[in-house]
Amino acid sequence: MTGAAPALIIAPKSRVDRITDRSVREDDRKDRQGRRRRPTKADVDKYDALIASLTKVHQVAFEPIDWDEIVETGPVAPSVARDAVSQAARRKLTQYRPSLMDSLLGREQEVRRALTAKVLAAGKADAALYAEAKAYAEEHNRLLRLAPDVRAMKPGAIAAAVKGRDGSSELRDVLEGMALDVVGARLVVRIDLMEFDALPDEAVVTSAVGPSFAKLSPVERSELQLANACSAALRAAVEVLEVAPADTVELLARGLRPSGLSEADMDPVLYLKIPRAALKKLDLRKLDAAPIATAFAARIDWAAQRGLAPIRVDDLGLGVVGQRAAAA
């Protein structure tokens, strides 16, 4: 164990944030009840996208960072010039000399305007290309600086590398906290799941008469909670193992009690041990999350009527990551 606090990837929600979020959700429920309207196709698409983000966030390709290649390449600069596209367009404008027909037909100004428009368009293309190349170079150099400490399995470096990648923004949409630690030779990640109250309580369904709102039953919300927990845990494992040179990652997911507000009100509800070799073989893009978690022998206590319940993790030796926060 490192002896320090786990390295944060997503900062946990504060008490004030939770109170505010609950108030916003309650106001939204009252607003929906007060002025019910018929949903549109846009509402259907929005709901489908929300459910996909909650239950299919794990459906990505596993693409580990090639640290050897990054170190071997060394520092890089943007691979394109700032005027890679506009240079030719600007040259044409500068070198333009009106032909006899242009002069006779009075087309000189028209041609110059057209060439100027091409220069401006090329300038925008230059800006986009250079911004992309600059971002790539900056990310490469950022990872290059982190490489020695990541290879040494230092939690802070691994967390910093994960935080800077695109996948972390998607995790922020489905998690309320994420941290990692190295316990001996074990890589352990703790995630805080969305609280049950934050999950959708109604669906937008389609039928022969068109879209309509439908209240989700407690069982349906419990099933959604399970799918979300497993999907978020798998995606967290993917993001960490794409960065860290470890053979296995252990995931501990925590859930907030219904009346809870602080760290002391979080309980462990899911434990997974996921080998790198398995992620290389599986095509997560085609698989649902809960069956995968079951295949990995998940430690979980879930029932359709009540959802996730606390589990024992004292015997797992998860270090600081597995410790319960002191009561406030």
C-alpha cells in the first residue's frame, strides 16, 4: 500500500452538491407532474441516449497505451504547419494577374473576391488541422512526462494519465467519484455509483399511437441500477488498464444510502477483479454489462425488489480504498 490517500480521478460529491442535486430533481418531478405534455420524437431519442449512456458506457474497444512507443518517439511538435492549407490559396491570390478576358468583361474584382474567400476558408481549415495536431502533440508529451512514474505503478501518475483521456469525461457522466491506489502489487480502483434517486423514474416509450411517458416500476429501476453499476465498473476497468501496466485491476463500487449525504454514508455494493487478458479477448462493444460481471465472479448482493445492498469486503485487503469513512 502506498500509505497515502487514494489518487483521485473524479472528485467525490460534497454534501452541498448532493443536497442541491436532490432539490433540482425534486423540482423537476413536480414540474413534470404539473404540466404534463405529450412527448415528441426528440424526447424518445433523448431518453434512449440517456439509457445508453447509463448502461452501455462499457461498450468500447480496449486499446492500451503503447508506452514503449511513446518513450521511443520522444517529444513531438505539431505535425502540420499553421498554414498548410492556406499557403497555396494565398499564393494564388498574390500571383493573380487579370487576363485579357477578365479585363474586358470586368471580372477582376469578382475573381479577387473568389480567391479571397478561398484564402479565408483555407485559413479556417488550417486552424482546425493545427489545433488537432497541437492537441495530439500535447497529449503525447504529457504522457511522455508521466511514463516513468506510470511504469513504476505510482497511483498519482496513473490517475493523472487517466484523467487527461477522453474516456474520463464519459465516466464523469455515470460516476460520482473515482480513485485508485496500489496495494502491494495490486491495482485497486474505487468508484462511487450514481445514487438511486438520480436514476430515471420514467421512460419515454413508443407505441402505435405515438410516444408516451411511462413511470418506471421499482423493479425496472433496480434493473437499471444493476446495469449501470456493472457498465460503469467495466468502463472504469478499461480506462485504468489502458493506462496502467498491470495484469489485473480490482474494482470496488460504492453506493450511497437513500438518506445519506456524506462519505460516511457510502457502502460497498460491488467488487470485481478483471484481468487484462480477458479485456483483450472480449469485444465489449457487443456485450451487456451484467452478464460480463457475473462471468468475472462479481461479489454483489442485488435483488429486483430492492436493488443493490451492502457487501462485505473486509477479507479482500483493499487497503485505504476499501476502508469505510469515519462518521461525520
